[in-house]
Amino acid sequence: MDEIMRIASLIENCYLVKGDHCYLVDTGNPKARKRIDEALTEKGVKPQELTHILITHYHADHTGNLAQLKKESGALVAAGAADVPYIEGNKPPEIGSDLNSLGRLLAKLPRSITMSYQKCQAAEVDMLLAGGETIEELGLEVIALPGHTPGGMCFLDRANRRAFVGDMVSNYRGRVGPPTVCASYSLEDIEASMRRLAGLELEYMYPGHGKIIGPGASGLVAAYVKKKFG
């Protein structure tokens, strides 16, 4: 079974997976590169040995080092098709949302302020995903998880009952919860995506924020969904 190493930065996670293929899931914020390099060194992996970089969604705390790592490694980059215009720099990132008061406040701030923490170098995406694909060489299924961003994706290792879920489920202080609402776009889609994860019978989920969820990850998400949405 492939080894998964959580690379925790100040607020977000990315993951190094080492097995027959070595790959990254997300790339942290632009200032997290040192942590990624340390993880690669610890596991004896050179950047050139990375075959894939899988992106769960376009936000800068997950794509901050993508362009540089792609250039150094030559790895194939996979991401949700609806998020690709943001990753490739053809669309500016959405700032804030109308889902809560904080999101509305962020949306009203000058972009010169909000872009100071959202800006990162654009990168080309090689594999545009819609959900339903299989990345055979990695043994992963792709599941669409919209709600936080339009092209949010989950990468499912069904054989080992574990998945990389991006920001669709958080785990702060041991409490399973939803994505950051002020940076999301649809509560209905969030509910549907969380229900989908709850039904996958996963033992472990690897979130973009907080500690690894499990054992019994799908059950923990199901309990949250029932409490929150009924």
C-alpha cells in the first residue's frame, strides 16, 4: 500500500504519496515550499521523480507551488475542469461569497488587499477532470465535489478505503466540519458533496485543513451531515 505523508503548513495540508509512483496532492501556499522540500528529502524523493500533481481545487493555499513544482518535475497536473481557468490564470480568483456576512465583507474589500494572499503563479493543467475518471497508474478514482469551488475534486483509493477530499471536509481540533463558507459558493452543493463522502464507507479522509480524519471517516461525516442538514 502506498505511503502517505501529510505536509502541514500554517493552515493547510498537502500530501506526498510514495509507492510505485510518487505524487503530490495539492502544493500548499507559496511560502510552504520549504516544507515540501523537507518532506521530499525525508522520503528520499527527488522532484524529478514526481509523476503527478493532483489538485483538489484552485485556491492559492493549494496551488501556491504548483507552477514551480511542475517545471522542476515535469509531472502531469490534474484538476477539475471548472477550476482550470483559475489555475491557468485565465480567470481571477473569486474573493468572498454571498453565503455569509464575512464572505460579503471580503467581496467588498479592494482586490489589492485580498489578492495579496490569493495570488500565485499560473500553471498549465494536463488532465482536465469532470469526475468519474480513473487514474489507473495511481489506482485512484476521481469524484466531483463541487460547492467550495466549481471544480472541486476528490481522489479516491477505493481499495484501501481512503480519499483526498480537499476542503470539502475540515477537521479542526478533532471536529469534522464543512469547507470555509466565506470562500465557498453553494451550500446546496456542499451538502450534496458531503453526503456523497458520507456514503463511501471510507476509513480515512485526508483533508486540506486539519488533521487526518479516521478511522471511520465516512461515519464521522455522516454524523455531521445528519446534525447540520437533517
